[in-house]
Amino acid sequence: MTEVAGITASMQDYLETILELTDGQDGVRITDIAAKLNIAKASVNQAIAKLKEQGLVRQNSYGPVILTDIGREQAAKVRQRHHKLRKFLIEVLGVNPKVAEKDACLMEHVVSPETMARLTEYLIEHGKIESNGDVKCSQQEAGCGNANINYRKEGCALKSVQTKALNELQVGAKGIIIRVVAQGAVRRRMLEMGVTPGTEVTVKGVAPFGDPMEFVIKGYNLSLRKAEAADVFVEELL
Amino acid sequence: MEEMQSQQASGGIVVALAGNPNSGKTTLFNELTGSRQHVGNWPGVTVEKKEGRMFFAGQPIQIVDLPGTYSLGAYSEDEAVARNYIVFDKPDVVVNIIDAVNIERNLYLTVQLLEMGANVVIALNMIDEAQARQVEVRAEKLSTLLGIPVVPTVATKNHGVKELIEQVVAAAKCKKNEALRINYGREMEAVLEAVISEIKRGNALNERFDPRWLAVNLLTGDLKLIEGLVNNDTLNRLLLKQREYAKNLEQAYGDDVETIVAEKRYGFISGLAKEVVVKRQSVADRLTMSDRIDKIVTNRYLGIPIFLLLMWAMFQFTFTLGDPMIEWIETLFEWLGEAGGSLLESAGASELMKSFFVDGLIGGIGSVLVFMPNILLLFFAISLLEDSGYMARAAYVMDRFMHSLGLHGKSFIPMLMGFGCNVPAIMATRTLENKQDRLITILINPLMSCSARLPVYVLFVGAFFSAYEGLVIFSLYMLGIVMAIFIGMLFKRFLFKGETSHFVMELPPYRIPTLKSTFIHMWERSSSFIRKAGTIIFAVVVVIWVLSNLPAGVETASSESYLGQIGSLVAPVFAPAGFGSWEASAALVFGILAKEVVVGTLGIIYGVEEAGLTKIIAAQWTPLAAYAFMVMTLLYIPCVATIGAIKRETNSWGWTAFAVGYSLILGWLMAVIVYQVGSLLGLG
């Protein structure tokens, strides 16, 4: 399993989403990706810029986003991993499909190539997937019929765990930080100020002119512009 | 060896104070050193360096106040100064001030200090505030867990300060060698081990720094640190591998190295906090006083009116209260001049000698001191707003507006201070982390009408517009603001295209400022103005006196004097602006040296006191030319003290020349527009 180095989990999620939306079309619009993942367009733009840098997608100025061959290969691999993991969780371990879906979403990014190879072997041995590694269909998976199209209804990434960008939370709402996708100096400053994954954050208010916003994090008050908050993904606590 | 040296060099213990902004670091520094402190600059950079001395049991202790930072990541100049001091100068003890109310974020810096292997003593400050919030912080437990002394303090009340010094003295004797080790996870640790063994092989690095600390910084790609190190083979080899290491780790963790490091450090800290902090459950969600104030002060509808009200109050405070004091000072110096004059006369001094003492020396000192009331009051008000925590809210409330002008919410504070004096205002841009924000704020700052320009307005308004005094002066202040906005947007658009800044800023809890620290703050800034501007202003008044009386034998300040000759040379340039007389040009030339010198120069040229000056100007100028002249005074070339500040803060002669050049063109252009349009409208 060859991997392009330096693709973070969120980048993998983006690739998967693009692959899913691309199906049968020439390319995907930023708007569609944003809608699918339920996050701000500005954040998507930034992520796409990074993917472009790594040669995983192509995009002519403001045109549709198109996966490159390498990008397509990477996305397909992540999708394969997801599918196998989910299958393993549901059919071998008997995990509730909803939980399995969520867990697969997280595991697909961190599982080592070795584990994945063993898992694939195991699934083939027990007849859960074809011997060439393709995923077989089972009754539990309605609508799976046709290879691996539409094998899930939601984008894995960010949406599957109720993820929102931090600026989308209402005043008074709480969330747990999942990912910080900001880059450069802002990213570093945010991390140092305690905006790290796993931290709880509460929206305290919005400035009179509508920007910046005020948050409570680690027991103190921090302000961020909306554009900066858009680069922090949180799981909203309801 | 090195420790011995640092103690010997200063003849005592060297202690560095490190801590987050708003942790009470400055207050503690003031408590420790009292008046035995001096402010300078760190060598080579523009960050302020405060040093003080104290004695404990007869032993001298040198205290260095490091810039307040959240981290030692060295992204900003402040951080680099703090870190380099600890790493390269190796103080005997680092006192780390921690806000007990906000312990988790404050401990991030502590962890970094401990990872460097610094000899740390923690001052657990504001312990009273924590108690008021029903939060208990167990100092002994923290001390045991970190293996370093922890002393609870309330710096504002001088509680615990003596115990702190005792601990510092004790810590200076027994050095701690073990650096803190945070477990960064299996893959990261494996890579760290490889890097560490590489560093240990190249022993040049190993001797000076904790190898593990160096390894972590290498992996996070901290280039500022690497730039500061001696170029050596081991380092170069490691730098080549750094990218590869980082890539592998990114793949293993699904996140970049910076995030992993920050996350693990905060993980360690939250473990500490769980052991050390005891919160009373019932009050977890209770609104604190600070929250309640914030609800009003940053309220959607009230936020802006409150902000404007406070700014108005600040100005009333500065000027309404200051003006009578200015009159007292003027009266005092008039009396001094007369008394000194008659004393000299009775001693048989020549007319020239008498004039030099009375007009040159006494007048010179008077023209410096006359600024003191306004400047002291303005800085008192600003210190009050800062120490109370409101300044951060002002930046928060104004950021959207300032951002739309291409500036930062924090730019507002230096711009505001510009109304007092551009010199400290330009120094205040240091709070801006983004270089471009900072540069634009510095460049447009001189357009804010500083208090030195006020005497010029007062003179001309007195001569022509006494019925509309407030309105005319207000129009000039507004013109300055409008020009600053316009020029700022222009620069942002054409000079710094595509640059982005950020607004990741703490909003500290509101606190009642202590009078002592407000006064010290006010005094520091005012005295720096007196030192920087005072000497120049004084020197200039003397120089003008000399120029206006030379070459020998000319009538004082006549057109034959050097002053007159300079004026005549420049005069034609200003004819289209309505003030093409040599007197006006001479005044402007000397106004570069300090803006209020315009008044003094005119006084010397026309050979009259201020009251008489108003009459002469009313007779010789037209109202339109007077207004154009005021516009010119407002906008043209910043005074030498400001030019000096710009050079120091931008660290570039190019930008300094640019600031001088653009403002000269702008001032001339606006003055010409005012005069020509005014003439067309028949106002001439």
C-alpha cells in the first residue's frame, strides 16, 4: 500500500468526498463539497489549495475540482479501507452499523498498512470479500449492489460526527475541538493558546459589528475572527 | 562554569521574570525592584528591556523582566527575546508567574521553560482572585508534581513576595539539571531518540542545550531558533532529515508535528490541572463579575456607544484637566524669564547674553515642560484602560471596523495614543504581531494629530477663528484621521497585497487597576517622551536662537539671518498653498525638528510673545492661508523624534525615508488643494 506522504486525515476526508461527488461527472464544485461536508466554503477553498499543492487535485481558477490520477488512487484507497473496516466491525465483531460507520470513519485514517493487510487477509479467508480484495455485498448493506457507489449516504468526514466549523455555532453553544485546519502563524498561535483537538469550547459572544467572536476555552476568554474560527472544526455538544 | 560567570559578572544572583501577558508580571517586577529599575532596549531588536535591582539579606539580586509571552515558540520578536535570554544568557533562576485563575494556559509556558531545563520557581499569582471564584489551587501538590518550588502570591498586595525571594535565593544555590520530559507518543519518541543520539554525537550542540529540547524544536521546524545557532555539520545534517521525519510522523498521527506537540503538552497540563485545581461544583456555571461587565461592554447595541463614551471621557480628562496646568507652567516660566532677565541685567550681562538665557534656555526648557500635563494625563488614562482590561475589549469591539480599513483591532490603541504623542504611539505598535499590520500602523501614525500640533492650531485659531475654535480644531483632527484611513487603505492595497493577519487574542478578566502600577506605567511612558523628545526640543530651541542671531551683527530673526535665508530658499514652493513668505517656510523647516517649534520660531521671527504673535499673524496672514498652513503642519514630515522612533521600530532606513517622503507630498498636496479650492469658492 503506497501512500503519498503528508496527507492529513482531513485531507483524506476531502479526497473521499470529492471522489464520491465526482462519480460520473467531470468535476465537483466547491459549493457542493461545502454543502456535503456542511462546512464553510472558505475552509474548503483552503483545503483544496493544499490538495492542489500536493498534486492530488486540479482546478482552473474557480472551475470545478478534478481529482488527478494520484488523487483518485489515494481517495479510492481510503474508501476501500473504510469499507473493509466497516464490514469487519459489523459482520465479524457484531458492532451496531451506526457505531461501526462512525468508528470506520476515524479508523480509516490511522490504521497501519500492516493491520490493514492482515484484516484484508482475514476478510478474504472468511469469505467476506472477494479474493481480489473487492468488497462483496451483503444483506445488511442495502443499496450496495453496484460496486462501491453510494455505499454510504453521508460524507464520512466531518459530517458523520456532527461536525461544524466553530464560527457556525450559536452564542451559548458548546463543542469539542476536533481539528484545526488553519495554517502558518495563525495555526501555531491557536495551538499555543490551547485551541487543540479534544478541548471544550463555548461561544460567549459576537462583537457589535458582527466580528470577531469571543470564546471560552480552558477557563479563559479568547477572541477569534470568524474567518479564523472557520478553520477550527468542532463536534457540537447538544 | 557558565553559572559562575553570570553571577560574577553582575555580582549577584540573576533572576529572569517570565509569564503570560496579564499574569501580573509587571506588578511583581515593580514590587520587587521599586524605583531601582531602568528601561532600555534589548540589543539588536526593538523589544523593551526592563532591568532592576534588589537586595535580600545584603545580597544583590539582578532582575530581568522578560517580555510577556504565551509561549516560547519564538514566532514574534518578544518570544525570541525571552527564549534567547533563557537559552543563551542562562539566568540563575527563572521566576515563572502564573495566573492561578487561568492555570492551564499559563502552564503551557511553564512546560516549555521546564523542557528547556531552566531553573524555575513558580509564583502562583492572583491566588486571592482564584479563591473569590471558589477555585482552589494546591500549591504544594503542583510543587511535588513538577519538582520545583511553587509560592502562592498576590503581587498587587505584596503577599508572598518575601517567601518568593527566599525560594529564589535557595534555588539559585542548588541548580536543577533535569529537564522535564513529556511523553510525545511512541512514534514521536522513536524519532526523537534518533535525533537526540545524532545531536549527542555532534558534541558542540550537546554542551550548550538540552538535547531533547533541541530535538523537539528541530522536529517542529522552529527556524528562528536554528538561525540563532552556530552553523555546524550535525545541525545541517539534521535539518536535511527534518522534513522526512516530519512527514513520517504526520502520516503516523494523521496530524502535523506542531499539533502533536501542542496536544501532548496540553495533555500533560490537563493531567496536572486535574490533580491541582479543585473547583466547587455549584459555581461552575455562575457568571463572574467579569462576565457581567462584558455582557454590557461588548453588547451588540451598547458596545460601540460605551467605547465612544470612554474615548470622549479620556479626551476630556486629558485636555480639560490639562489645560489649566499648562497655563500655570507658562506663567511660571514667564516669571522665571523676567526674574532671570532682570537678574542678568543687574549683573551687567550683554543684551545678547540675556536673550540667550531668557529666550534660548529658559524658553527651551519651558517649551518641553509645557507638554507634561497633557502627556501625563493621557498616559494615565491609557494605563488605566489597559490595566483594567478594557483595552483588549476596545480592540475586540473595533476590529471589524479596523479590519475593513486594512488594519487590526490592536492598531486602534497606537492610533489613539498618536493623539498624545506619536513617539510612544509608534512604540506601542509592538503589540501587533503581524509585521505588515505593524508597518502600516507605524507609517500612518504621524497623521494622527499629536498634542505637539495643538499649540500651532491654538495660535492660528486664536488669530482668525476664535468664534469657531472647537470646530476648526476638530476639523483638523478629523482630517488627520481621514487621511490615515485613506493612506492606510492605499498602502494595504498596493504595498502589502494579499497579506493576512490574525486576531487570536486573549480577553483578560476585568481587574481594578492599582494606583501604583498605573502611576509607574504612566511615568515610564511620559519620562520616555521627555527623554526622547525633550532633549531634541530643547536643543532645537537653542539652535533656532543661534541661527536667528547669526551671522554676527544681523538683527535677530531678520531675513538676513541664517534662519531668514533658509526660509527664503524654501518659500516659493509654498506659494500655491498661500503661505509663500519666508517666515512661514522657516517655521516649517524648524517644525520638522518638533512641530510645536513652529510657534516658537514664528515668535522669534516676529520678535514677540505669544499674545503679540496672535495680533501680528492676524494682520499679516489671511484666514484661508492660515488654515492651509495648519493642514500642512498636521500632515507634513513627522518630527525628528518620531522619525527616530520610526527608524527604530521598522529597523529600516528605507521605510523611514518613505514615511518622510510620502507625508511631505501629502501635506503639500492637501495644503494646495485647501488654498486653491478655498480661493475658487471665494474664501480667500
